[in-house]
Amino acid sequence: MKKLSIILILLVVFFAGIFIMIERKNAAKITLLSPNGGEVLERGSFWTINWETKNIPEGNKIAISIRRLLPENTSTEGQEFDPLIFVDLENNGNIDWTIPSSYPEGEYLMEVTSYESLPIKNPVSDESNTTFKIISPANNTESWQTYQNQKFAYHLDYPSVLTLREFSETGTGANFMLGGEDPVDCITVSARIAAGPKANLSFSEYVKEAAIQEIQGVTKLNSIETINTDSSKIYKTTWEYTPLEQANIDYLKIAYLEGSEDNNYKTIQLILNDSRCEDIYNQMVLTFNK
């Protein structure tokens, strides 16, 4: 009898263990992949938040929030910003996030949550394993590299976070890419031949028509600003623009330097391709020179 009792107890423990394993295997789970701790993010830059889910119902939505860990012995209470970053997202595993300039420097944790509906019901959440940092951007360009175009005699500085891809076949300029495995085409610089019936205008007048003549989808000049550097005059413009393909930009920003009439390249253009790189673009414009 005693032996039978032991066998029964062992069987109960065995099947209970199997039941627990099955429950854990079928349990809904969400995992925050990035930022998950140790990263350093600059205010005004962008970051791709990544997560993965398991056994989450197809119709569930995603919310993302953030919290700052206050330093010890601080008298500040609460947060100086809205902790909710996104709500009602589709569960596609990633979302691009521009870090607001209002965030104070410090250590942060992020949380990603799956839920059925609002108000939030049956949430499944995961938080960063350890803290990541948010810092102020480097406003000086002392550590930046210089791109020098010998063929058209112009140059500009760019930060180390961008990767330079020069147009080797034409020698007219380069792309500046941001990111690793799936880089973002951030900014382009290039000498261009004047196009259309306005080509004979003076440089100062042509820049008011340039994008309309050269780029399909541009309909109107919204603004133009003159920037005088040590040796050049830059026209910084904004254009009303409807891109032919999906693009992460609502308007077109182009800075113009005067090109060379000798080879018909009327303008040298610095173009913002992605609005997430706008802060970097604005700094690069100030280094754009001949």
C-alpha cells in the first residue's frame, strides 16, 4: 500500500510538471529586443524600437511607454514628460521613434505591452532588462569628418554616425547613410545640371525654381533662407512635395551652393531624404562650403 501511494504521488508530480510545461509553452509572451539596456540615445535622433511576440492573439495592439530612473538623493518627483510613447500600434515587431528634445538626460527603462483593447485589458508586458541612456546631442562639430569633393571643389562635415557612400561613377557627390543592417538613406549631396526652361536664370533666381524643374512631385517653394558662410552663400529651401513612393518625409529640404558654369553643373545640392535626420542635416548645412 505504501509503495502504491508513492507511485501515485510520483505520477501526480510527473503529470503536474507536464501540465505546467504545456501552460508555459502556450502562454502569451512579448519580449522587448531594443532598447534593452546599455544603449546610448541622443535627443533629436531616432531609434527603431524592436520587439517579438509569442502566442499573442492576432488582433491585439501594442503600447510602448518609458520611465526615467531618477538619481539617488534627488528631490524631483514624477516625470517631466509624457511616459506614453505609442498606443494602438499594429503588432509588426518594430516602430521608428524620434527621441524628443524635451527628455532630460539620464537613465531610462522602456516597456512594451500587448493588449486586447482600450482601456487596456489582459495586458502582456516586458521591460528593458537594464537601463539605457538618453543624452544631449553633440552640438559642436569638432569630431566630425570632412567630405571633400575634388571634382566640383566643395566640402562639408558629417558626424561619425553617418556612413559615406560616394558616387564613384560620376564623382558628383555622395549619400550619407544612418544605421547598420538596414540603413536609412539620410542625406544626399550632389552637383546637378540645370534642367528645364529655367536653366538660363541666374543662380539666385534659379534656386527658386530648381526643385520644381528637377524633381517630380515638387509643386511649390514654401520658404527660402540665405546663409552666408566664410566664402559662400547658401540658399536653404523648403518645398511642397508629394513623393512618388512612400517616404518618411512630409516636405523637401534642399540647401544650394552655386556650381560651375564651365561644366553646366549649375547647383550643388544638399538634400534631406528622411525627416528623422533633420537635426543632423541642419548642422551639416552650416559646414556646406566651397
